[in-house]
Amino acid sequence: MPYTAEISRSSPTAFLFLVDQSGSMSDKFSGTEKSKAEQVSDVINRTLMTLITRCTKSEGTRNYFDIGVIGYGNDQAMNGFHGALSASVFNPISEVEANPLRVEDREKKMDDGAGGIITNTVKFPVWFEPKANGGTPMCAALTQAAEALVAWCDTHPDSYPPTIMHITDGESTDGDPEELANQLRQIRTNDGEVLLFNCHISSLNANAIQFPAGEAGLPDSYAKLLFRMSSRLPDHIIKYAQGKGIAVGMEARGFTFNAEAVELVEFLDIGTRASQLR
Amino acid sequence: MRFQLEFSAILPKDDLYPLSVEDALAISEDGTIIAISDGASESFDSQSWARILTDSYVANPNVNGEWLEKAIQRYKELRDPSQLSWSQQAAYERGSFATLLGLRAHTDGQVSCLSVGDCLAIFVHTSAHHTSWRYSWAREFQERPMLLSTQAGLNEFVCQSDFDSRHITWLIREPLSHVLLMSDALAEWCLRSEEEGIPARSRLSAIRSQEELASLVDHERARRNMRVDDVTLINLGVGN
């Protein structure tokens, strides 16, 4: 049965974030004062922090995951990490933990347990900076991802397969990405094919659609293209999403259209719920 | 009534990391109280939390809100969170989680068994009759187990009036030949095998050495017939 390999330090899995950094990402993100680029980088940094927290024990951070970020815009795809993490696409999560660009103090409003709200300062590590520039070289990003994933799967043949979380707001400017996405999804370990999740943060004034099972209800051809590029959800992810109260059918794909901030966080949380850690 | 320890062992989920075992067991000196706990992998320090829970149960098996508060206090005394790195602080605040299975022989001859989570007790009454607590079927292991947390706010179910009736079973005037206590991976395998007509329970009852248990577990893991997780097994005889 695919997607059942247990994730351990001897047999980690990988998460690769593909992030659109084209010029249109400077537009406002729906429902916030931030740009799409700022909102997406915040959510990715928060997701990285959550992944690290899941792997961190009293003795340190266990390498259950390898993590990569590829940003694309301004006519090129590039490693989204900086400094010590920029030498390769994938880095063990303990290395990611050890090498944030900086750790910010941010204010967080919390329940004081007596009906009031208090503001606490929390640590917020930053690895990935917002950028918005030029065209949308999605094919270049998918090609770079494929090269890294083939190498990763070759060295981890029995691992739970890698998951790609792709966030974009626009149309590819360097060709049709569908065939490349099809090829990407055929890269595999013995436990199954690479999972490709796509999040379309469109500028259309339309309701969000999470994990649809068909393209009929999607509002434009580009959303339909991203839907076709997305993997069918494995059973355990369907179950996890349903447990969060999201209506997800058995044919659902890893695609979300017009996600607002909360849905984007939820999308990345669900997409990064690989099977049990041990 | 008292229990006679015939066998107990904990095997690690990963032989490369034998010190990372997150199961724990404790047995009272007089052999009347026994506890096992399975610490959750996605926890900051479930190894310590599982040990605190089993030690606390053996010291005082009356589990309630106050009991749990004291256990959490013992956990908090282990470290100063302000000295932790940002990632350890975040993981510490998320909490540690573990199951608890506690068996107690009362002076009047009754036996009670508390279970929070998915560790399993099998009571062998006669060669033809056995019962189990708290699960009876392998499919029940697919549900998300209830866990005791170091975050007090996640333990409200312990203070609810139906806690004892939902989590404690009593054996009153029932014959009892022996008892098996085990953590979830072994328990799921055992119930599933029995459902398929394979006499897994009697096989576990006969185990008397760590090598025998390791051989069984390695074989079933290799066949992908048993989930890879820490494995705890206790075999208990019953005497007066």
C-alpha cells in the first residue's frame, strides 16, 4: 500500500516548497494589509517552524524531514534558503533549525484564561524573505525541483515520498507547466509517487475552493490547469483533512483555489501531514 | 490477590537509537500495582512524561485531576524553559503526551484496570475465555487515541464525572489465570491476528525472554505485519 512508510531518522521524508516570486506577488493578499509575497513568506516561515517543532525533542531536533525551498521570479528559479542552507536544495531539518536568517520577537494575543486577552512576545524565526519581481518562470522551477527530487528519491528508495507545496498567483511565463508537472508526479520511491500540492492565490473575487474532486466548479482555465497538475490525496491526508472539519471526498486533489490567510495555513498544514513519525 | 511478574520487556522502535525508547513500565514492590505508558513520538519529552505517569500510578493509583496536576508539576521541575532554544521552547509549549494503562489488585480480591489511550490489557480467565480492556477489535487502533498531556488544558476529560466509568474496568469474582499488558503496536497485531484465527495471544503468553519477544517483533515488522513502534509486553501470573 503506498504512502504508508513510517518516517524515522533512518528513513526521513522530504518537503519542497515552490514559491512564486513574480511581480504580481506585490499585490495585496485578500483580506489582509500585507502583499501576497509577505503573506506567503510569513506562512512558509510559520510552517517551517511547525515542522521543526514536530521534530524537536528535549535532546534536539530529529532529522525526520529534509526541507527545501525554491523561489521563482525575475526569469529564474533559485534556492529560497540563504547562507549555510543555500548550498543544496534539500537540508536536514536540524540544519534548518540551526540556521534561520534571524529570529524576530513578535506579539501574539492569547487567552488569559479569565475571559481576557493578553499580549505575549513569541519568537518567530525567519528563513524565507518576501520577493516580487518580473515574470513567472514556473517551468524552470518545476525542472529544478525535478532534478532535486530524482536525486533525493535515488538516495531514499524506501522513504515516504517527497511532498511539493507549490504556491502561485499567476500564469507561467516560460511555457506550459502541465507536462512537467505530470513528469514530476511520476518521480517515486518504493512507497509511492511524489505528491504535488498546488495553491492558487488568485486575484479573482471568488470564494475559496479547498481540495476539489473535479475541475468543473473552478472559475478559470488557469485554476483548472493547476487542479490537473495536482496529486490525488492519499487516504491518511483525506482523513486528516476531514478530522479538521473540511469536506474532502475520496477523489479530492491537493489543490486550493483563492485561499485566504487561514486557508493557506491550513493547506500547508494538511499537505505536510505525512504519515506517522516514529 | 497479587500479580507475579513472569516476564517484562521494552524493545526500541529503532535499534539504532535504543536510548530513545518512549515506553515506560513500573511495578509496585508488593506486586499489586502495575503500569505501562506509551509516550507519543511528536512530543517534547514523552520519555520522561511516560516514566512520571507510570511511577505516579504505582505510588498512587487513584487518577484524577489533582493526581495529574502533581504529575505535571514533577514534569515541569525537570527543566527551566527559559534556558531552552527557540525550537525547544516551542516544542515544550506544545507539550508531551502519553497513554497510561494501570492494573491494580485490591485487597478484597477485585481487580481494576485503568486505560487512557491505546495500550491494551488482556485478561485470561480460563483457557476458553478471555477479555480485553479498553479495546476489543484491531480496527479500534485506527482511531486517534486519547492521551494525557503536560498541558493541563488538554486533560479536561480526566476531571469529568464519567472519567472512571469510561476508562476503568473492574473484574469482580471472575476467575483470572493470567494477564498480558502491552503497548499499541503489539496490541493491534495481537487482536488482528486473533481475528484472523492466528493464536497470537497464547504465543505472547508463552514468551519468557527478551530474545523471544525480539524475534517475534523483528519477524512481524519485516513482513510489514506490525507497525514499527516501541514495544512493551508484561506477562503476569495471578496468585494470592
